[in-house]
Amino acid sequence: MVEEAVSIRPQTEGAIKGLVEPGENLVRTKTMKYLVRISKRSAALFVAVAAIVVSTEFLESGRGHDKVTSANAPQESRAKSTDASPETTLDLSPSQLNSIKIEPVRSYFFPIEKEAVGSISFADDLSLQVYPSYQGKIIKSLVELGDKVQKGQPLYTIDSPDLIQAESTLIGAAATLELTSKELVRARDLYTTNVGVPQRELEQAISDQQTAEGALKAARDAVRVFGKSDAEMDQIIASRRIDPVLVVASPISGQITSFNGPPGLFVQPGNPPAPYTVSNVSTKWMLASVVESDTPLFHLGQPVQVKVMAYPDHVFHGKISKIYAAVDPDTHRATIRSEIADPKNELRPGMLANFVIRVRNPTDAIAMPANGVVREADGTLTVWVTTDRHRFVQRIIRAGLRSAGQVQILDGLHQGELAVTDGAVFLSNMLQAPPTD
């Protein structure tokens, strides 16, 4: 005989007794166990049935635990802030209602805009590099970087060999004209007094005087190219002294935005860098870098709003003037240029700027204030709605655009519903509070 002691619940006693054959004993012990005396031929069958009984007891015990858990489930669900199911509710007392704001859900016009980051630059098409007309050595710089200048104002002077040659020609042409004019007067006097001066000599004197006049006019025009006035040329002719100083004046009114002309520097026409650059600063360029996929949304003439850190409360306005064709192969971004009005010259080249470009007309959609939307720990967005201003239900939503503190609601709310528009996080935090006894 084999003796086995097994803990068996009373409700399974019948199953065990059915296994005991005549001549075998089943005795209950003081420890609530059954002492089973069975033959060896029944041992294997008994062990298998005992295993099934134990498994049944374990499953029944688990179901009992599940029933307890289910009974407590509403309380545990209420304690989790991330449970955004419609069954998650809160009842607020009058004092708690003072901490929130309840309003009907309304619609809002959301502008369809794209944001980008760029930098400020001078407008290249409104900037001129001021080179001298002829080569020479800079004698004196007359203005400094950042100075405002008017059209025709002198910027710098150079000692130009070409000017010296032109003025020498001018002095010679003036002397030749003076001589031929005297010869013409003498020839006419002799011709009229019949002293034997042939007509051919008179005509030659006339031709020489006219040639000298033409040469002097050409010489004056050549000197005038260097910026000399008629009065200055008359002074050069009268004094027979060459003025080698070539004055280079500003071709436009604006501001000196670049300076590369210290005294003593030898400069030539078109040989960079230019001694000075003058720019019209009333209009600036904004160069924005936008992602490649957004380029079809941008078009010439679209309005642009720009903000810089130096003037956080001021918005500069402009429009898109050029969309560059090339895309950076490394960053896959394209460059967009905008012309921004800056009448007070507040913007500086190199400033970091934030661009907002309206790409389509605004869209009318259901919206909630940002203070009424809570981002839960699992990333879902929730709001709190009510019908009686006493019991509040947590609801999951899908959000879209954001503008001026408003959040577009794509799903989860209907227009006109009462919702918590301020203090929603206060309700979500109440779910985290431990239950009170």
C-alpha cells in the first residue's frame, strides 16, 4: 500500500472518494488532509486526478481574486490620471468650481501659416559699390562706416595719374585756343587793311581756331568725367596748375554699409573690394530657409511677418520677392527671399529672424483655449466636459493647428458643448490625489 497526504477542499471530496476502490481507506486527519491508502496500481490515476483538482482550485482562487479586483476597479480607475475614457468623471464642490472656468465650445479662424528661421541682409539690388573711375592712390577717406550720405556727396579722394594727364591736356588745349584766337584776330586785321595778307592765310587761321575750340571742349569733357566742375576747370586753366585730387562722390543717397578704403590704398575701377558701399536701408532682405517639402506652398507676393529678438513686440511686414531654384543637398532646404519695409532702419544685417508666411486663407474650426487642453503622461490630449456644471467627464481629443492660444479640435468635441477652458490641469491633478477614507 502507498500512503499519500493531500490538502483537499471539501467540495472535491466526492471526486477523491470515487477513486478509492474496495479495500482502500480514505481517512480525514486533524490537519484537514485526507490520508489515502491505495494500491500501487491506483497511484498513477490518483496523481493525475489530484493534479486536475489542484489546478481547478487554483483557477477558482484566481477568479475570486479577479472578482475583488473588478469590484475595486472603478476606484482604481478614478485614481489614474492617464485614463481618458468617457467613464472617468469627477464631481466638484462649489469651492472647487471657483478654480476653473467653464465656457461653451466655439469656433475660431485659424490662419494657415508656415514658420521658418532666417537672417537679415541688406538688399543687394539697392546697394552700390563705389569704385573710382580711374586708378589711383586714396588720399583721404571723407566718411565712415554707418554714416548717412546724400547723392553727390564726396566719399574719398585719390591721386590719379589719369586725372593729371587729362588736366594737362586741358591746359594745353586752352593755350592752343588762346593762341589760335590771337592769330585769327591778327589775320582778320591785316586782311581788312589790304596789307597783302592772302585770303588763304585768313581761312587757315579760322580753321586752326575752330580746331582749337573743339580740342578744348573735348579736354573739358575728359576732365569733367573725373568729377571736376566748370568752375574748377576754369581755375585750373587760369592758374595753369594741375589739381591731381580726384573726388569720388556717392551715386545714391543712403548709408555707408561697407568700407575698405584706408588712405594710401591703390584702387582700380572694378577691382574688389570696393572702397565704399552705399545702400538704401529703408528696405531689407529676409533670407529664410524652408524645408524642401514646403516649397510648393510658397509663391511670389505672399505676405510675410517677421520678428527679431531685439524687438520682440514689433512685427515687420513684407512679401516674398524671390524663391531660389536650388535646394541644399545636405539639409534639403530651399531659400526664400522677402523684402521687408524698415523705414526706421531698426534691422541689422545678420540678425536672427523668425518668419511667419501665410500660405492659404484662414480655416474656420472648433477650438479650445490651450489652458483647457491637458497632455497626459501617455501623450494623449484630454479635455473636461460637463452638462450640469457639477459632474465633469474626461474626454480624449485630437488636436490640429495652434494660434494665439487656441487649439484646433479635430475630433472629440462638438460646438456648443460646455467644457473647462481654464484650469483643466487642476481636474487632471485631482485624479492623481490618493483616495480619502
